[in-house]
Amino acid sequence: MFKIKNFNYGLFFAWFLLVSCGIVMIYTASISSYGEFTQVNNYYAKQLLFFLFIIPIFFIIQKIPYFIIDAFIIPGYILSILFLIIVLFTPQVNGSHRWIQIGSYSLQPSEFAKIMTILMVSKYIAIPHQGDARKILMGFGISIIPIFLIMIEPDFGTTLVFWVSLFAMLMAAQVPFIYLLILISPVITISLVIISPYYAIAFLLIFAIILFKLKFSWVIQATSSIVNLFGSIIFWHFLKPYQINRILTFIDPTRDPLGAGYQVIQAKIAIGSGGFWGKGFLHGTQKNLDFLPEHHTDFIFSVIGEEMGFIFSLILLALFFFLLLKIIISIDKIHVRERKVASVGIFAFIFFQLFVNIGMNIGIIPTTGVPLPYISYGGSNLLINSIAIALIQKYLVEKGFMK
């Protein structure tokens, strides 16, 4: 039996319960009933095997000396880049190059790249006595390669996860917020352009005034304006037609109710029809009649809302809140700067995935291919999200000294 000093049982059991709930919900999402006909897929069985495989890995990570993990970061990052290149030459699945087929299982390299990029960035921006400009350049230099390769796949949702994690880690590395605001201003401008060009113009004017008041040089002000302008143009250039259609349909789902708006409409119908108590386990009509697409992956929260109702959805969110709270408390107890920064990046990508997935299920965020952590079906996502929790647990076990 493992006896591990400083082991955070609350963090472990929150993770364990979430994955267990996920397997149960994948089971019901794997079953579709049409009158007397019942179709059963084996998604839940595969997810259970993934879980049983991951549990010993969780504890093995606690026993591996940290210098071995540290020595693997650079080779692991390089390996993740190679996988992202290889996947571009694999056959397309649903219009994207996202998976490498290994027998009956699929490996998603972007998931592996997610955790390795976080570890790589934290390793270099947490080095003491370096300027803010160097931290920003190191963070962006390390992150831009996997982000660019994932954009080519294309997988815009996952690239957003990288940006959010990088932003959070730079904040944890004590880069001033105004510098980060300058860096993400193109993203804000693009988002506002989608809603209304007038909002984007107002933001740029306010942003220019802030830079002027803080006495930034005219070079920075001019560069920021140019980046905002060309960033918007480049963003729209890289977007695929279906992604543009998703954004426009998000603003008005009735614009394409049988196409890009179909998923959002059906997801909202499923959640709304579940009411307070739900229709009952295995009795979701939107799921059983296959009106709800991808109900074992991206839209599994809609299955939860339909069958288990508002009350269980609230319990699930409370469990996620408990997990995230435990991570925040753990971060405060980690004394090694590199590990603290990495933990902040992990917190950011778990929280962002949770926010985006539930947001798109209830129609407040455009549809993206971001799964619900620990709940949606997918071995790669479950493995990496679980290793992320195991690493935070590892950092608590080996507290070390501030450096």
C-alpha cells in the first residue's frame, strides 16, 4: 500500500469522483433506444479501461524522483512537437487531422502537447532575476510552435486553451498586467468585432488612452494598433468556413438551424427539457433519438441536464468547484516557483475547458471541440487531465524550497 507524505486526499477523491461520474454518464450516452430497438456502443467500457490504467500511473508519479520528471520536460516537449507534425499527415477525421490511430485506439497529440508546453514554459519563465520582456518572449516562443501546428489541424478550441494557460502562467511569473493586456488586445478586438465593430473601435480608443496615460512610448502604441489591425485580418484568414459559420450562428442560432446552429439548439432543448429532476437515467429522448450530436463527448453535459436534471448538474458543478478550490489551496502551499507557475497553468486549462464546454452546451459560447474535463469520453484527454492533477499532488509531496 502506498503511504505518501503530504498526500492531498481531498484533491484525489474529487478527481476520482469526477471520473467515476463521467464513466456513468458515458454509459448512458453510449445507449440509444428507438422503441424496442436498443443500440449500445462500448465507449463506457473503453473509458473504464482508461481509468483503471491511469489510477496506478497517478500513484507511480508520486514515487518518481522529481529530477527524472524535470529531465523529461525538454525531450517530452520536442516529442510532442514531432507528434503534432506527424498527425498532419494522417487521414482526416471530420475534416481535421487530430488523431493518430494506434490499433483500435486513437492518440490526440494536442493533449500531450498541452501539458508538455505548460511544463516547458514554467521551466523557463520561472527562472529568477530575468526581465519581464524575456519572460514574455520565452513564453510566447515556446508556445507558438504547438499553437501554430494545432491551428493547421485545425483545432481552434485547443489553441485557446494554450493561450489561456500561457496568460495565467505569465501572471503567476509576476509579469505586469498591462503588458499582458497589450498582448491579448488583438484577441479582445477580434471578439468585439464579432459582436459589433463599434465595440471594437471603442475598446481600441480606450486602450490607446490607457497606453498614453501610462506613458508608453509611441513605438509601443503604434505597434499595438498595427498588431490589433493585422491580428484581426490574420485571424479571419486562418478560420475555416465552418468555424466562421459557427461564430455567426452563435450570434443567431436560427440563421442555420439544420447546420451550424443545430448542435446548440438541440443541446439547449435537451437541458431545458430535463427540468429540475431530469427525465431519468437512460431516458433522455434527445439522446436516445440521436437528435443530440456528439452526446458522449462535447455535448455530454446536455445528456446530464436532460436525464439527471438541474439538481445533479448543480452537484456536478459543486464537485468541479471543490476540485478547483483544492488546486488553488495546493498552489498556495507549493514553494518552488517553477512548480507554482506550472500549477497555475494547469488550473487555467482545466477551468477554461470546464467554462467553454458548459458555455457551449447552454449557448453562451460558440461551439468548439473542447471536451468536459474528466466527464467527456476520450482517453488522451482523460490521461493528460489526470496527469495534471497527479503533478500538482507531486509538487505537494516534494515541497522543496523557494528558488
